[in-house]
Amino acid sequence: MNLDAFTSKRITRFIEEHRKSSGVLPTLKDFETAGFARELIDVAVRKDLIELFYVTLTNGTIVKGYKIKQIK
């Protein structure tokens, strides 16, 4: 699967909007609900567009959360 500039921008915009509205990192389920394929998110992680974090929810469940990669 290929990651073009338009899709990259959509992913980063989705992460920003999700964090502003809910206050938490989006999970893979959030991405799938928004119409992003699981494979596309994996490609974005491999290309260093976004970072994968393990997030502990308030009920104790550990899920994968995604954050925009900070360029140093």
C-alpha cells in the first residue's frame, strides 16, 4: 500500500482533531472508524509519519495509540 501526500495530511489532521476533541491519542479502532485501513496506518508508522505508543485506558486495558512524529 502506498502513502501519498494527500493521505499523509489526512492522517495527521485526523490525529490532531481527535486529540483536540477527546483529549486522548487515537487508537487503531478510531482510525478504522474514520475510514483508514489498518495496513495504511502500518505504512505511516514505517515511514516515520506517526509513532506508535501503548496507552493504558482508565479501565486498565492497554491499546495502541498513535501520535504525530515530532521532527527534531
